[in-house]
Amino acid sequence: MPLPTFENLATRHPEWLASILQKLPAIHEWYSRYEHSNELPIYSSVDIRDSGFKAAVVDANLFPAGFNNLCPHGIEDAAAHMRTAILKRVANAEHILIIIEEHTRNTWYLENARILQDIIEAAGFKVTIATFLTIQPDFCDKAKFVEFETATGHAVRMYCLNNLLDRFEKGQIKLDMIIMNNDLTVGIPPILANAKIPIYPSLKAGWHSRLKSHHFQHAQGLINEFGQIIGLDPWIFSALFTFADRIDINSDADRQRLQDLASDLMNKISLKYAEHAIEEKPYIVLKSDSGTYGMGVMAFEDPADIAHLNRKGRNKLNKGKSSKANTQYLLQEGISTIYHIDNKVSEACIYQIDNNLIGGFFRSHADKNQRQSLNAVGMNFSKMCPHEDKYSDCQCCIRKQIGIFDLYRILARIAGIAAHREIIQLEAGLS
């Protein structure tokens, strides 16, 4: 299999890398102070956009669903990190239950679940996969499990969650920890709220209550500290943002409110562009303040376009996953991407377990431009290998850029620490 062709390999920001590499010991000492906690995300993924004049995390996911896109050597690392992460949270754990989404028709998601199961089994644990199966409720009355075929032709055995937890309550099976790979968009089911099993990530961190704006508020304080350490403007490593709640996207008055907020944000971005002598035209991304899968995301170069959004655009922004209505929106500084792989616009995605790097991938899309979201139907992936000396036997890996990969790693770690702070506030009912 030929290696993917990576254009724009040469970075346009050597001065950043010099400052970062010079300060690496201080940087490691700084963020390691924040990482000694069981509230760190047990796993996470972050999307990073790099325009050449700035690079920043634009999304952070606590329920990553792309383990099937990781390099084989990253998967090996993942098993060791997962063992440490599980035993740190539940000493002497033996049996892990993974609760997944009900995407039984999405065979690539099922492949993700299979790889996650393989990682945890390689870490030395017994693993069972279950889901709510609300789509097929009568299944739970007829069988203990059902097998689905993944996109690569492997089988995944999925159990009915209600039956498993009932057997656990009766002492018929042992379950030591639940790992959620279901983001609980529609809320916390009572069966989980009452479960007497440690659950990670926290049930409170599901998209029923988590907000992207809260994440970036926590992240911004950390990015400011990072900028002070390396002596660079923290704006270079973050995206300006604001948010609005109680929005009905079909209301003319509410869209006007979004336009006003977008205009104010655009002015702030324009000032930063002038300060850094950037000639590109700024733009804004409007997205739901909660949710994933790239749903409810649109880019605007003119804030007035928000007020005049047509029905198709309003419908795109109005509903998220599980048809959940969006009422709170994040307005975020748009960051274009300099990367192309095989002539497709691309962006980096980094995966972590307990804030430890396990690799990642480049997400690419042939039908999107450098300013649009690439997390859409038609995307494909090129694996990143975290080990420079093991590229020769990874036939689908993109060779990492020395230096710039270190920056992405730092930004991902900062996002993990910000998520830790989110989880603490969510658990305390403060968010």
C-alpha cells in the first residue's frame, strides 16, 4: 500500500517551535503539576487546526470514537496506558464493561468498539460490550446478546445493558468498572444513575450537560499560562470565542442577536490579525455549544449572513445528534488549515489515554475547503504513528513533523487538563 502524500509538510512557523523546544522542560514541569488526578479524562481526543500563523484546539471529545484509525503501535501503547489508568481508578479491577452507542448500522463505529475492547483486553482485563438497545427493545427479552459485523468483517458481541446490570445486582456477574463510549446526549438513564459501579468518564460529563464554551473558558486560562512560559501571544494557540444561550435559530430576533455577537467577535479577531500582520480574511464558525459528530457547524465570513440564514442553513444548525434541539451556540474564531493529504484538505486529531499520547490521525475531506468543518460524511483518515522509528512497518501512516507534533501534543494535553476542570465543576453541579 503506498504511503499517503502529505503536502505542506514544511511548517510556516519555525519561531514558535524554537521557543517551545527551548522551553520544553519548563512546559513539562508546568502541566505535569495539573495531571495527578483521577478526574483526568480516562481517554480523550482533540481536533487541532493549524493555519500556519496559529494552531489551536477547536474541539475536545471525552467519548472518542475513532480508535480504529490509530496506528498499530499507538494501539500497543494504549494497552499499557489503559492498564495504568484503570488500576489507578479501581485497584484490583478485573472485569470492565464498555457501554457504546446504538450505532449498530455504523460498521466503522462498531470497529472502533472492537478496537477499544482489544485495547482493554490487551491491558489484562475481561471486557464486555453493552448498550441500551432502545432501538430494538424486544431483543432483551429474547437473547443475552447479539453479534454485529464491523466494517473490517470482525464480529462484535453486544449485550443488553439492562440484563447485565440486573445480573450484577443479583450477584451473578462481577463488573468492576464501566467505561462509557456513549456520550449520553439525551441524558442519564436511571439504570446508570443508580448503578453501584464506578463509571468513567463521569456521567455528568455527557453532552446532556457539558458545554464547549465551558471547556474553552477553562482552556483559555491554561493557554495564557503556556504563552507566558514560552514568551508568545497566547492568541497564537487559541481561538477567540463567545456564546449565546436560549436561542431559537428560526427566530429573526435570536439570529440578529447571534449576528451582533459575531460582529463583536469579528472585530476582536480583526484586531489580532492587524497586530500580527495577517493578510487573510477572518471568519467565524457557529456551532452548537454541545454535541459531536460535526453536526450543527457552519462557517461565516460575514456576520450578516447569520441573520439572513435560509431554511436549509437553519435546519442544519437547529438539531444535533438524536434530533436534540440546539438552544445554545458557540461562536468561535475560524482557523483555516494548511494541510493537504492526497490533495484533500486535512486536519490533525490527537488521541490520549489519561492524558498520555497514543497517536492520532489526519482527517481529510475531498469536498471541503480549508475553512470548513471536515468532520462530515465523505471524510477519510490517515494514521499518525507516535514512534519515529516504527514508520517502516506502518503502511498507512503519515510521518510526523518533528517539532510541530510536539506542539500538537502540548495543546492536546492542555485540553485534557481543561476537561479535568470541567469534570470537577460538572460533578459539583457548578457548570
